[in-house]
Amino acid sequence: MKSDFRAIDPTETRVVLVEAGPRVLATFPESLSARAAEALVKRGVEVRTGTRVTAIDAGVVTLGTERLAAATVLWAAGVAASPLVASLGMPLDRDGRVKVEPDCSVPDIPRSS
């Protein structure tokens, strides 16, 4: 991070990768997945597998009962929409993905607590 973002002090950052599945890059062979996780950890990334994001709010990401302070959240959930999405009656973008608000909620769909 130091060489790419000179205005950011890496000692003041925390990067957490959250993956609901049992491993990162699950579509790749297990050996490559393990090497990727090791490389991330070596670079100081906290890798959490088997963990679901249950809510995203201003300044906070919730993982079940745990709340993580977060100034920046990047969401990367797959590369293609599931064909099932079209049958849900949700607002879709031109690529067939569900349109979401900045907190990743679906417009006009009430959030449950």
C-alpha cells in the first residue's frame, strides 16, 4: 500500500476480506485458493472465511453480532448475476444484477432487524 498510496499511512489501516464460503477464490483449485489467502495474510490482510456480512451502514459493517468500523467498504460479490435473480421481481440493471442503494439494500424493500 505504501508505494501505491503515498498519502495513506499503512500502519493506520486495517484491511479485512470477508468471505461467506469456506475459502477465498472458491472457483479456483484449493491449492491456488490457499496460496492466495496466504499471500493476502502475508501482506497484512485479515482474511475471514465462513463469515457473512449481515449489514452495511455508515461507518460500520456488521458480521452477525460483530460490528467492524469501516471508513471504506468494497463489495465484490461475483462476476455475473444468477439466473434466479430475474425471477425475484427486483429492480435490475442492464447486466441483470439487482440494483442496490449505497448501503447494499434493495430500493423499496424494507430491511428486517
